[in-house]
Amino acid sequence: MNLPDKAQLMDSEGIRRAITRIAHEIVEKNQGVEDLVLVGIRRRGVPLAQRLREKISDIESLNIPLGSLDITLYRDDLSTSHVQPIIHKTEVPFSIDGKIVVLVDDVLFTGRTVRAALDALMDMGRPQAIQLAVLVDRGHRELPIRADFVGKNVPTAKKEIISVCVHEIDGDDSVSIQKLHL
Amino acid sequence: MSFQRKDLLGLRGMTAQEISYILDTALPMKDVIQRDIKKVPTLRGKTVVCLFYEASTRTRTSFELAGKYMSADTINISTSTSSVVKGESLIDTGKTIDAMGADIIVLRHGASGAPALLGKHVKARIINAGDGFHEHPTQGLLDMLTIRERKGTLEGLTVTILGDILHSRVARSNIWGLTTMGAKVRVCGPATLLPPEIEALGVEAFTSVEEALEGADVVNVLRMQLERQQKGLFPSIREYARLFALNKERLKRCKSDVLVLHPGPMNRGVEIANDVADADFSAIEEQVTNGVAVRMAILYLMMGGGTANGSVH
């Protein structure tokens, strides 16, 4: 595989501004942060959810609950290969009954991760509503799922690769696209 | 990292990396057991058959629940009510189950090596749930998970296995697993119940409980297998209890933060005193919970799949 062209779509400033805007949109749409909880999808949704929480706390002076979700056990592609993904811990140390859950992930692509996350949340309780916030929506949905809050819409070809780096995991903040020349 | 073996027959020959991988996978499974809705869809459409040629409560129930918590269909066959009483051989029974589409057969058998034999004749993957005096790998794994949770690590710990070593598959799986993970293992029991060459497995053998417990971090007390003691290997149960039972007095020789394990079912007052079994430093109930978690991890690793980088994007 040859990946010569790697173009940056967002730098750390761009990500920061997108997160700030999404935080405001979440507060606006829900008319405050009452009953609001954030749940990041592992791995890179978790630091993004953490940043959203800080922004929302700046805006509303309130710390809202934050959880993290590992969706491995809910995946639909577990039997298609013989290499098993490592399962990380799901940590949602609060009840989601009656809450508005904002799911946070880095990239929205086929929608299958979000489908798995919705099932995982339903097994934990009965939220009042679930909303979805993503840093990048790259299209190519395979399921009827859409995001409520999007940092950046990026039209892509299916074979291109979008990589999101967050400094908590990768050391720096960036969103880039790699074009495949096959 | 993935689980490449067809069958899980024992901990002998398993690498430290493989064991850690199973134990790490068991941790998130514990969260599933502890929540309100104890079910994840991971193994939907998979079939697990528990084929038990020996009596068992906890291991069989544990495997059955582990499968059910992950949405697999689990079936139990106890041989007393099956075609085995009509004289069907192990391999024929296995092939029958295979032909019905089972993905995994969990086998307990009185003969050492029975799971390995069956594994060669069926397409289903075999999990050894205890074979003769050979191995009981999931018990070894759940013991290690319990120790690791309480002590933080396995490396460098001194673990004393006390009791009937000769007849114990639990002892052998513990020995293989713990020595691989870097623990020091001691075995202790009446001389008649210690296999003569046991030290060749990399353990220290003792016939004095007091010496074996000196400075131990963990004591794993084995069940006196009364059903296997017909040959007069020790004079009486009462004498055994007097000389080898783990009681509070003997425990004083261990480290002050000693952890006591017992694979169950316990013969209270024989190999373990009542007040020891129920004390805070015993993790006997935790072992049962961890047993379900470890078996969920094993079922997941043997039946799951997925993409190499762990991402659905």
C-alpha cells in the first residue's frame, strides 16, 4: 500500500475552535445542561468528550458527568476475521436513565460504531434522548444514522483514510486525509 | 495479539503474553456481570455445548452463564442422562454434537487427555473444563486473575498450594500458569499425595505445612478429593485435618497481607478451618465471579474475530 499524499485538514487551533463551537451548540440545542451527560467512544472519542466537558463547564459553570464506552462486545464484525480486538473498560459511573446522552466520537463513517454504541447504551438504561457529536463526518454511511453536531464535513472517497490525532493519545492534535494510489 | 490455538487444553506451554491477554480481557467482562442487564450480543448465533462426564456445579454453571451473558446458546449434557449410558464412546458423542453445529465443546472428563483426543476428531473448538489429574486451565486462570486483582501482579509472589497435589488438576494448571508468570510456587501435602517428580515442574515441595507457609503471599487450598481416596493414602480425614488443615494459627507464618484461595467445593473443617474460609483475606466468592469473567473472556477470544487494528472506521 502506498500512501504518499497526506494532507492536513485541521490543526490544533482548528480542532479547538470546532470543539468550542460544538460545546455552544450542545448547550443551545438543549437549552442548558440539565440532565446532560457526555459519553466518549473509545478511544479517541474519550479525550474529545473530556474537552467538550471543559468547554461546557466554561460556558455554563457546571461540570456535567463524563463516561467512556468500549463498543467491542457490540460489534457486528467479530466473526469475520480471526484477530480479536482488545477490549477496554467501559466506565459510565452514573445512571443514564432519563438523561440526555451526547455520544462523542472522532470520525463518523459507516455508522456501525455508533449503532454498536447505541445498543451498548440501551443495555445500561433508558436515556431520555441520545445525540451524536463527531469531530469529522466523512460520509459513506451504511446505516440510517446522522450526527447532531459536526466539527467538519469532509467529502471523501471510500478508500481514503481519515486520521484524527489527539494530544492525549498521539502527542499532537490534527486531522489529516491520506489518498490511496492503487 | 490473538488466540490462535484451536483448543484450550491447558496452561502448559502458554506464554506469559497469552495469559496476560486473557486476564486483561476478563476485566471488562466483570463489568458486564455486575450491571443490571447482564447480556452483550457478542456471541449471538454461536453454540456452546457443555459435556460433563463428572459431577460439577460451579464450573458447569459458570460456563453456561458465561455463554448466556454473551448471547451464545448454551446446552448442558450430563452424561448420566445421555446416550453415554447406552455405551456411546466419547468420540462418537463428540461427533454427534459436532454434526449438530456446535461451535465450542466444553469438556470435563475423568481421563487425562480426553479433551486433546476429542479435539483431534471434531471441528468444534474444545475447552478443557478439567480432565483427570491433568489440567483445569480456566480454574488456573481465574485463580491468577484473583491474585492479580488483590496483589497487583503475579511476578515475584510466593504461592503455596496446599493439599492433595497428586490428584489435583487445579494444582497442575496453577503450577504451569503461575511459574510462567514469574511467581514462586510451593506445593505441600502428605508425602503420599505429592507426586515424586513434582519438583521437575519448577516448584518446591514440602511435607511440613509450617515450612511451606513461611512468608507466603498466597495460599491456594485444594479440596480433599474424598471420592479419589480409596487407596489408603492417608490414615484418616481427622488426622489430615489435624496435620494439614489451614487454620488461623498456621496462617500466622504467612505474610501479614496473605490471600487465601480455594477452588471449591470446600470441605469445611477438613482442609480449611471455618474462620479462615469466611475471613476478609479469603477471596473464595470473588474467585467464583472471576470464574465467569475468565470464561467469558475465553469464549470471546475463541469465537470472536474482528479487524486487525481494532477499528470499525
